Amino acid sequence: MKKDFTNGVPEELQPYWFDDMNLYSCDWWHNLWKTSDLVNIQECKELNCFEEAWKDWLMCDNDFARRDIGMMEAEGGNYFNLVSIIATKL
């Protein structure tokens, strides 16, 4: 997520949203991982390949990908991203 939802799931995404979806912002993931005493975070960032990765996914012959087409159209580039976390084991 580009930014965590503060007022619930936006109306345009509600038809596609499941209670067990775990989509969070880069800051959320960083804050979660930094509490661990098992790893040291080297880097936590948004990836630039979001659009390309989703285009590839939505074009593949997979039932889940076909269902995601409507969600990505409704999302309109406003909410989703890809997060990368690089950590070293302590």
C-alpha cells in the first residue's frame, strides 16, 4: 500500500476486498520488522517495478489474475505498491 487505510477500505475497493488480505504500507512493514531481535533491516522501500509487475500478472492465464483485473481498474493507481525489505540475520 502507498499509505495505510485510516478510515476503512475505500468504497471502490470493497467489492474486491477480503478480510484476510494483508496489504500494508512500507512504513507499516518497516515498523513490524524493526521490532524483531532476529534481523537487522538494511533497506525497506517501494519498488519502481509495480506497474510492470502487475501488467504481467494481469495478462497471465490465471483465475486469480483475471479476478484482479477489476480491482486494479478500481484502484486506479491510488493505493497499491510493491515493498522490498532487505534484512540480515543477527
